[in-house]
Amino acid sequence: MKVAVVDDDKNIAHLLESYLKRGQYEVEVFHDGISFYQFLKGNKPDLILLDVMLPGINGFELKEKHIFDIPVIFLTAKSDVEDKIKGLKLGADDYITKPFDGLEVLARVEAVLRRVNPIEHQILTLPGVVIDKDAYAITYHNKVLHLPQKEFELFVFMTHNINHVFTREQLIEKIWGIDSLCDNRTVDVHVKRLRSKFTENDPWEFKTIWGVGYKLEM
């Protein structure tokens, strides 16, 4: 999926581009409203991260006059309630005030895309990962991983529950079923196998909570 980043601060634009690419998005970057307006004449990104204070044409004007059917998240240093209300009344899907955390922006992008495409959008993302539930496929840092069914289902379940701690018994019930003959060792083995496959220096990891169970921490 393609995300357009429109921000006249090149450092911020570069930061956003970096995080979005880690989330496996295609990214187009613009530093003024006029060049982005020209881009819109022949292109349609899936989502726009749009700064309000832009040279040429500001973000509010772009949204009001030229952006009608594309999800927009406003990015701005302005924190006044009136500005947020104006952006939302113009049809913005979200509003993030600078400074912000890159991982939070990535999560908000994913949330907006799920909300506006509840059926079509079947791809979940973590930094460095794309999970296509329909194809039962995982792409990790541009390499396709082929996971056994239960490893795949465990990984997908944990991505839906970032930072939530589950006991081994809860994971057995969720992944293998309440009537399964699996024991706690089964969960340990599957988590160990997943850890061995996701080996890059990612901002997320499977954490053991001693005496309790596991969580996917980010």
C-alpha cells in the first residue's frame, strides 16, 4: 500500500519515510503543497500524512479543495483545540501533534486503513513485517517466511494483542482449542521456533514473563 508524506520539514519527512518503509509501505515524499497537488492529478495514494503549515498550499486547503476520497492524517506542531476541530470537520481521519513517536504514527496509519477498508484490508503490519492473512504468508524484511499453521496462527494472534501478557493455558485455548491435548511445553516450543525466525534488531520481541507466560512487546 502507498502512503504520501507531505511535510516541509525534511528531517521529519525522512523519519516518517523510514518508519513507513519498515512497515512495508510504499512511500512518496513531498515538501510543499503545490508539488503534492500536481502529484494528486495523476496518482491516488492509499493514505496521506499531511502537515498543516505547508508552503504554497497549506494542508487545510488541500483537504478542503482537492482531497475528497483518500484517508488523511494531519501532522502539525499546532496543538490548539480549534485547529484540531477544523481538521476533523474537514474530514480528516486522525490528527497527530508534533513531536510524535514514529511507532505510534505507524500504528495510527494501520488503524485508519483498517477502519476505512474493513473488508479489503487484510494485511497486518509490524515494523519489518507484513502478514497477509488471506495468503497465510509472512514477509520479514523482504524475505518470505513459510511457517507451520500453528506458528502462523500464534504469531498473528500476538500481533493483534501487542504488549498483552498471556498465560500458556490461555494461548493453548486460543490457538489449539480448549479440548486440545497440548501442554505448556507445546507453547514454549512454538515461541522458541518463532524467536529463531525473527532474528533482526526489531523494536518488538517475544518476551517471557517468568511465572506467567508470554507477550509480544513493542
